[in-house]
Amino acid sequence: MQNLRYPLRTLAGLIISALLSVYGAMQFYGEQREHNQTQRDPYKLIDQERRFAPIREIVPPNALVGYVSDLATDPTLILTAQYALAPRLIVKNPTSGWVIGNFAHPQDFEAFARAHGLTLVKEFPDGVILFQRSK
Amino acid sequence: MLVLAISILPPCLIGYLVVRTFLPVYRSAWASQLLNLFLGAGLGAGVLSLLFFLVRLSFGPSNMVYGTAEILAIAATAGVCWFFRDRSLSGTEARPLSGWLWLLPAATVVCLLLAAALFFDTSAASPYGNWDAWSIWNLRAKLLAQPDATWKNAFSPVLNQLAGGGAAHGDYPLLVSAYIARCWSLTGSSGDVAAPIAVAGLFSLATAGVLVAGLAVLRGWTSGLTGGLVLLGTAGFLQNSAWQLADVPLSFFYLAVFVLLFLFDAGRGTGRTAVLAGLALGCAAWTKDEGMLFTPLAIAAFVAYLFFARIGGRVRALALFAAGAVVPLATVLCFKAFLAPRGASWVAWTPSVLLNNIAKPSRSLRIVNALWEEVVQLGTGIANPAVCLAAFATCLGVPRERVRQPVVLLSLAAFVAVFGGYCGMYLITPYDLDWHLGTSAGRLLMQLVPSAIFLTIAACRAAEETAIVTEEPQKPARVTRKKSKKAQAAKPGR
């Protein structure tokens, strides 16, 4: 019967790469688990899906909708709203009359609508407002 | 469960049949079967993504039509596989692991369990994946999965100018989005996070599997398991696996192309392996724009290989390669030419900006620094894939005759050219360089990591090649001894 005897150098190469890999996997496992515990749903998409769910009941799926907010133009907020509202697309100059309001602070939404040439259609919880562009 | 079954089983089945049709049977039976399974899983997802997109484009968003097309495709592939599969036997029998080397599969299993646990934990913490996952790939999958005409919004120009919210890149290739849309469309669960998580898991596992099985077939189990260990110990890979981005699928297709080129070379250009290499190449282009950079470079490497390698049937090999690549490449080219909106990234790209960017040496320095930092970030401290590979290469060495092999040289050249292409893109980017590097350099490096591991280990000596063969002295069996005593007793003169 034939046996294979590996030179020390070969064994060293295999052992070093294997040990480093296992150590790396274990080390990163610990780091990432800690990170996962503190950073749950970092883009708040679960919240956004819940917040915009009533809008999806009313606005048809093929609508191109407008977007207003009391927050500075934050790509994260707009894109998470877009994900939650898809297949409706949030556009700058919508062809339909629907405009979605995404507000962080309570205010007089009737007054906001008048000031922006909109009509308030419905106020939902958590700062989600459905407007229509006034004709 | 239905989402998981629909997401994972059909690509594995159709992919296995496709791979089994075009690859020979390798003598190392386990490695051969694992290669068929894992290579098939990724290629199968690519094939079904193309099928879904082409059926939508030709017949509209009908689940009935698509479902029938998928069943027919699986049945046709099964038929072709049954009658026309490559029955030839290739390669050499892999030596079984012995002695302390049994620790390698044990370590691989430990790393695989850690990777799986981390994947599920990260997916539970961030079920929608990382930024690009939900803002680009899964958003477009949601649009593609629509049961009415709105599915074409997935490549609407509107996606590149979303109400001041940045671009969702309607011009990006669609492999990942179309495959997830297929799963959502068939299960009627658009937006369900299970499908993108399953697809991310499928590609991550398939990448590790192809690396292990490909190296095991080519260089033996020791090399295969070491490759798998280095990949599973790479923090960047573990992190990206659960992010649901298109970078891990792209890394799978890059790796598949290199593994298949080596297998093609190992078979001296006979057989039909070139078809799969072409298919993997086409799928890379159908996955991400970076894959479109990889495509001409890999084609050039293959053509140069055919020119320099002493193999027969060059024209046949080229024809088979083209046959594998033609459908995905034609689809991605038609998509880019006729359907994709003008890319957001091209808006600010004028010749003056380009020349101005190239002329600044400080930009090159910033690129080199950022890439170095990202290489460091790929691992955790000293446990870095670059350190592991350096240790492996130093200890086992690279045989001189292997460095001279056209397949090794040209694969390395293609790999370096892709990396150079990435650096060049950063050099001329019209975006803020620090922002561009910070948001993408780590992922771009990650795309190359599995191929880098494969190419390094495939170029090095396998442990088995360095081994000294010793003959174990044979002990006579007890039965034989008894027999011989009797025989001696029966001998006349005793």
C-alpha cells in the first residue's frame, strides 16, 4: 500500500492558510453578530412598508406620483419610499394627480396643501399624507 | 417554503442538466458531482433569468406562458442531457485525504457553518439587504414582476431621475432582478424578502462550491478545500453574501469562466466545456456593467489561448464558446441598445472631464490608497485572504512549467486587465472620487476575490504534488499465516 508523506513546508502552508481562515471566519462572525444586534433594518424599510401600505390600497399600481416632504431632500427617504410604493414611481413631474406626503413633524396639512397647490385627500398615521394636485 | 422551493430547486435542476450535458465525467466522482451541482445552480439561475426576461418581452407578463416555457425548457434540457450528454471520462482520480489532512474538511465544515449562521443572522437583521439591493436590484425586480404592462417600468427613464432621490439605474443589466422577479411572479408574492435572501444564499453557496469542486477536480481535494477555506474566511465575502447585491453573482460568473477555461485546457480542448465557458461569460455581462468590461477581455484571453495552446479543433472550440455566449450577450446588447434608458452615470462624462481627471496624479494616489485599504478590509487583521494565499504560494511554490502554460498566463492576464479596467474607471469617473471609491471599491474587489483565490491555488503546486510516496510494509494476514503453517506442516520432510 502507498502512503503519502508531506514535506514540512507543504504542511506549514496548509496549516497557516487553514488556521488563518478559521480564525478570520470566527473573528468576523463575532464582529458582525454584534453589528447586527445594534443595526437592525438600518434603512427602516420595514417601517416604510408599513407606513405606505394604506397608500398602496388607494393609488393605482401604474401611477406616476409626486412627492413632498418637510425634510431636506434625502435620497434615503425618497428611495425607501419608492421601494415601499413600487410599482408606483415617484417622479418630479407626475402625469397623474397623486402626490405623496412624507412628513416627520406634525403640522397643518390643509395649509401645507393650499400653499403648494395641492388638495388634501387623506391623512394616514406616522406622517403619511395623500394629496392630489389641484386642477 | 414555496418561495424557497421555487427560488432554489428549478435553477439547480436545469443548471445541473445543462452542466452535465456539456462537461465530461471526471474521475474524482465526488468532486465531479459537486461541480455539476454548484456550477449548475448559478448557471441555472442565469438561464432562467434570461428565459423569464425573453418570455416577458415576447409574450407579455403571463405566468401561464412563462410557467409553460420553464417546464418545457427543463423537459427539453432533460431530454438533451439523457441522449447527448458527454459520456467521456476525464481527469485523474483525486487521492483521498490521509492523516492530518482530514482536518481540512473539518475546518471547512466549521467555516461553512459559521458562514451559514452569519448569513441567516445578517438576513434577519437586514431582510431588505444593503443599499443597492433594495434601491436598484430588488426595486427593479418588483417592477419586472408586475402582472400588467407596468413591468416595463423596470427600464423606464424615470428610474434615473427619481424625484431628486438619485438613480435606480434602469440601464443596469437584469440577471439578478429578472431572476428575483421570476420567483415573485411565480409565487405571487412580490416584495417578499424570502426570494432575494434565497437568491443571495444560492449564489454565495454556489461560489464557494465551484471554487472547492473546481480546484478538487483540477488539483485534488487539498487544494479545493484550502480554496474553500480561504474564501469562507474572507470577511468581505461573508459580509457581501447576505447583502443581496449583484456582486457575489458576478464573482460567481467570473470564477465559473476561469474554472471552465482550466477544465477546457485540462481536456486538451476536446469535449464541449467551451459552451459552458461562453454561457458563464454571457451571464457575467447580463449581471452587471462590470461584466461587460470582463466580456471582451475574457474573449480575447480565450482566442489568444486557442492561438498559443497546442490543441486541436480550434475552430470547433471557438464555435462552441460562441454558441454558449450568443443568447445572453445578444440579450444584454439588445437590452442596452433598445430598452435601457440613458445611463445616469454618463450625464457628466465629457471628454474634457475625462482628460482633466486623468491628468491629475493625486487621483491615482487616492485610488491606490483606497484600494489598499479595501484589500486590508477584506479580512480581519492578519486573517486576510491575501496573507493566506501568500503563505500558501510561498510554502507550496509555483512550478515553472505551470507558469508557462497558456491557460495560466492568459487567465492571469484577463484577471489583471479587469482589475486595471476597474482602476481606469475610477481614474476617469465624473463623480466625486472619494464618494465613488467609498461606495464601490470594496464590492469591486470582492467580485475578484473568488477568481483570485482560484487562480493563485491553481497556479501553485498541489500538496499531493509535493508528497513523497512511501510503501507501507505489508503485514501478513492471520488467515494467511494459519494457512502457511498448515502448508508448512503438510510439506514432506518436516
